[in-house]
Amino acid sequence: MISLRGICRHYRLGEQQLAALTDIDLDIAQGEYLSIMGPSGSGKSTLLNQIALLDRPTAGTYLLNGRDVTSLPDDELARIRRENMGFVFQFFHLIPRLSAAENIEIPLLLAGIDPSLRKRKVTEAITAIGLAGRSAHRPDQLSGGERQRVAIARATIMQPSTLLADEPTGNLDQATGKQVIDLLEDLNRRGVTLIMVTHDQAIGGRAGRRIRIVDGRIIGAG
């Protein structure tokens, strides 16, 4: 359960202060499918970064599973992210010199998982996304859709309870984007909380709940 209360995020630009988020109140239940929509520059990604514990609020309170995580030290926040959250981005963020399998393995390495267990988990993950035959390929040898599937496998290899996706189809054609959304929604049906930022009304409309953010404020929900 994620609970945000009065979340504000301000940035200082010279003499001016920019309000990126203002008085955000939001509850997200375990297993929910939520889309965050709004125009460019509205604060969608800023809100996602707050939920993901990648950025600290200027004001407000963040409760995760009933625990106040607002002011925890950076190393504790990193541990919480590693154990609870997976991330999928528009630009994939794969390491170019590593193979698909090696990219998927990174979270397991960081967590100190035994090599034999890492190998088994990576094999299972890459088979599940239909890329077993391309596990040795580097990102530049994969299509956009294949790279995003690798990114999703990497994001979920530690079995996080929450998956955060920031414009996950933004670099894909319509048909490939649908395949990626189907994969994300399948994870949600298995119990993973899915929080997706998108400007695409058709994709956003597929979520079980939708919120709209404009000028850093939530102005609608459905």
C-alpha cells in the first residue's frame, strides 16, 4: 500500500521557485493498475519519481506499507527500492556492452545472489519473454520491442511487488507497443502493482484506475 499525503516538490531556478508538484494526495492499493496521464511538463514523471523513492519531496508524507519512508537515509531507500520496486523506462536503459541475459542478471548481481541461482533465474526470465534464442545478443542487435522486453525482465527478476513504467511504449510502433502493454498487464494480473505514466489516452484508458495531472496537481480520477 502506497499513501502520499500533501506531497510537494519544488525546484529553485535562480531567484525563482518552480512548483513541480503541489499537495498530492494519493493512495495506491497492492495489485492495483493505475495510469498517470497529463500533458507534457505536467508533473507525471516527477510524481512517478516520488512514488519510486528516486526523489525526495519538499513537503508531505510518504507511507509505504504503513511505514513512513519520507526521511529515511539514502542507503535505506536504496534497499527498499531494490526489494519492492521495478522500473521500466521509455529509453530502455540497457547497458550496451552487455548481452540481453547479462542485462537481466544485473539486479541479481547487486543483491549478491548465488551464481547458480542467478543463471537459473535469468534462463527462466528470458524464456518467459520469448527471447531464449537471443540471450547472447547485445541491445544494438535487438529490436525496440525486444529491448523493452529485456528491460521488463530485468525490472521483474527480483519479483518486486510494484512495477513503475514511464512511457514504456514511447519508442515503439503501435503493434510492438501493444505487445509490451500485454506483457505488463499480464504481470499485473499475477498480483504486481502496475503504475504507468503515459500520454497515450488509449493505453492509459486500459488501467483499472486513471488519474490526470496538470501543472503539478491531480485534477481528475476515474
